[in-house]
Amino acid sequence: PDSIIYCQFTNNDCGLRALSSSYSPTIESCSFSSSNFGIVLCSASPLISNCTFSDCGKGILSELEVKATTMTNGIFNCNFQNCGAAIESRNANHRVQACLFNENQCGILSHAGSNLNLSENANNILRNHQNNIEFSDTHSYEASIQLLHGRNDFYHLYDDENDTYANDFYFDFLYWWYIHNASDPPAPLHRFSPIYASYNWFEGDEVRYNAPHSNNNYVVVNYFDPAPNMDSFVPENNRISLAMEYESSGNYLQALTLYMAIMDDQLEEEADYLPYAVDGVYRLADKVDTQAVNTSAYLSAKLAQYSEVSSTTTSLIRNYLVKENIYNKDYQNAIDNIQLAISNPASEADSLLAVMDLEIVLHLAAMESSKRPAVTNYQQYVYPNLQVFNTKHEEHWEQLYALLDKKPATEEIPIPSVPLIATNYPNPFNPSTTIAFSIPTTYNTKLSVYNIKGQKVKELINNELASGYHKIIWDGRDKNNRGVSSGIYFFRLQSGGKVSVRKAMLMK
């Protein structure tokens, strides 16, 4: 069907799953509840509008997104309520507009290559328990998000149990380790762009984030919206702002010309806007009435231009080049580009991310019977059917979560000044989950599990621990060694008179 409308998906492992680079249905006015995943997208770019996602582990999981062939793709006017992560993206660049992210653990979780577009009058509302936007990434920290002129509203929910307010942005350990140790790799090859978030509303005119060094510009806001629900585009006096204004008004050729100029000129003052420009060229080149721009050839030229300048920009351009190859069904070139990252990775996680991309492209190629069979150096990722693909791909996701939880082995990583449960993975989980936490000072430490009624289920730790980072596994059993039922549980860390709480979901 071309449309999936007014459907209800409840108590599923996954409500809808799409693996396609060319089929883009409309998913409209559907509800997804009490499921591990509401919608899972692999290279798919549907139009998702007026849908509700409630009590899901992940509302929408999207990876290696390819632009739509017949419509503007995106996530519009959707309501995400009480999910683990409302949207989790890896190498995806959906437009997200007029959505409500309400009381989820995390609003948007971005992995490497993700570059979601919440700019130019997106008007989303983010009011989540722990983090409105969270980054979980690898050695070269490739995730980005477009927020400039977004008119998004960021609220800071107060958590009584945790005695703290939600972060607008949460940066993972690797981000603030490598940003302060840029000599490896050399600084010119390792650029870290701040998140530009001017023309958004932040509650109390305060941007909350977890960066340990307050003198670093992790997030830059030169202008705060004075009130929520602002909806007028106010351009600044620069080329990226003008390009966005052109695009917003439908002047795609003028917008494309400016996006390309920003990439071509390589000006220092515009370097931080490259994620906007790369995404703009990719989206608009097919919309203008001209044969002057061959997107694949152009991105290949930019890949060579930036290879000696910025590893993060090079990775971003390569990701978009792979997407353009897939869009044109040029699977062999996509495979060749991905294999470069597998054979010469910056880290173990980078290699795994490339493997995950490769197995998706190989499966897409196998689905095209009219195409010549694709050739790869990694035949182990050629799977005989969709069932095997799903199984293997899910295993790689679990490996990725485990790898991303590893912290660089050095005492120079700053330890948060208060006891903190950093994460638990997987979440949702079945039957066990690993709880990662830190304590600033050697002290008697308690870590307990509580159910949603506030009853203690099990005490995991009650003894003196050294300051630093720690991990422990909860196997889903209570103090009498009986398996507990599905539902929401809370991990409560207490040390030195301070408390941290994290919510988790057990799904059987």
C-alpha cells in the first residue's frame, strides 16, 4: 500500500519495519504503544505524520536514511509520550517538525552520522525526564543536529527522585575526552563543531548540558526566543541563514547555490555550518531545474577537498555520498565507500558502524533482481534472507551499545562531581541489563532496584566503593532470586548523601 492510516500497533516487538531505499509510504494517524519499537527504518524515508508513540522502548529507530523519491520525507506532528527514546537515529537526516516529545527518558538519541533537521521553524516541543537531545558517538564524533532558527521549545522537567533538572543536551564521555585531547589525531584533522541553537526557546533562558568544562562552547546560543511557540523566521546576516530562508520559501536554486558556495569556499567562519550545507546540497540537488549538479560527482569532489582538513567533515560527506549512491541504486559504489571505513577504521566502534551499513546495502542490492550482483570483500555479511539479516543486524546493535559504553582508559577523564547513573544498556531489556555509574569520592555506596510502586525489589550494592566509574549487571531477579514481571523499574544510586535515579523498562 501507498498509505498506512488509522492503524493501532500494541504490545509488539516492532509495530512497523521498513527496509527499502525506494518505497516511501505515508504513515498517518497511527498509534504505537507498549512495544519495544514503534517503527524501525533501514534506508527508508516515509512521511510519518500525526502518529502517537506511547510507552515504547524506542518510538522510531532510523538508520542509513535515504531521501524520498516522490515526496518530502520527515516526521511531522507526532506525539511521543513515556518512551525510552522517542527517536533514535544513526546516519539519518529526517526533517522533524511540530512534534511533542513529552516525558520520555530521552527525546532524541543521535549516533554517528546522524544529522536530523530541526532548523528553520521546526517548532518542536521537548520536555523529557533526563535528556532532550543525547549524543552517543565514536572516535571522530560525527553526530550533529540542525537547530539554528528552529523555534523549538526546550523545557527542563524536574525529577524529584534524582533531585535535578533534565539536560537539553547530553554529550557522551568520548566527546569530552577527545575534545580536550585533540593532539591524537592532530587538531587540524579533528574539528569539533558546537551545536548552534540560536532562535530557540530554553526555559529560564538557560541551556542545560552535562559538559564538565564550562568554558568550552559545546552549545552556542547568541539569541534566545523570548517566549515559547514563536513561529517567524528571522534571518541573520550570513550565508547559511540566507540559504535557509531561500529554502523555506521554496527558492531551491538560490538555496542550493549558497549551500554549495559554503562547501566550496571553505571559510573558517562558516566551518561550523558544514552539516547544514552538506545536508542542503543532498536534499535540494534533485529539486532544482538544472542538469549542472551531479550530486555524486560533487560530493566525491568535496570528499577529496576536505580529506586533509577535517576528519569529521570527511566522514559526514562520505555518509551522504553513500546515501546518494543508494538513492541512485549504485550499490557497488556504496559498498566500495563503506568498505574503506571497515578496512581503515578510526576505532572498533567505527568499524562496526560501517559493518552495519554494509549489511544493509548488501541486502538492498540483493532485493534488486534487475541489478548485477554486488561484489564485496566481506562475504560474511551477505545473508540468505530477511530473517537472518534481522537477527544479525540486531546482534550488531547490541555490540554497538556495549562498545559505546567503554570509556577511554585514562585517569584524566573528569569524574562528575555527584554520584551519577550514566546509562543502562540495553534499555528496554530482557532478561538483564548493565548499569554504568560513577561516584566522585570513595564512600559507602548503595545501588538498589525499585518497582513503579516504590517498593524495593533488590539491593545490588551496599559497601564502600572507590571513586571512579563502575558497572554492575542486574539479571531481572528480585531479592528471593525470582524473575520479576515486565514493567518499569528504577535504579537508585546513593553515595555521600547524594542520590541519582534512572528509569528502565523490562519487556518479556
